[in-house]
Amino acid sequence: MPVIHFEAADAAERTQIGEALVTFARSADRLETGRAEGKYFLTHADGCDEGGEPIEAGDEFYLDTETGEVLCAEHGRARREEREK
């Protein structure tokens, strides 16, 4: 399963996603719906699941679709490289 890279978070709490990512967000128990700003969101208010670093608006971050973990840029890059080996 892929480690998906997001170039920039929309806010510290959530980032809007398209329908193609809904299944991954739901599996990770990180899907939020029903907001006026959009239809589907990936929640990440708890920050990086590996190191606890906050994910702020504009920060790049990753979603590990295998574990459901949200990762900061540093941990996400490392996880992606590890999987590609």
C-alpha cells in the first residue's frame, strides 16, 4: 500500500481530499464529511503519529495507507523510502 504525500495541509485540523482518497481516510478512521467548505476531509489534528510533531496549515505531510498513520514530512519521507526498498 502506498504512502501518500500531501504537498500542503489546508489547516492544522484537516485537509480537503478528493473521492479517490476517501477509502484510505475511512480505513484510517480519519474521514470527516459534512462541512460547508467541502465534501471530504482527512483529519490530522493530533499531528504526526510517529513523533507527535504538529501538522500546520501549509505543511507537507504523508498518509501511510497501510497503517493509517499521518506522518510529518521527515517521518513520511523516511517511511516512503523504507517501503520502496
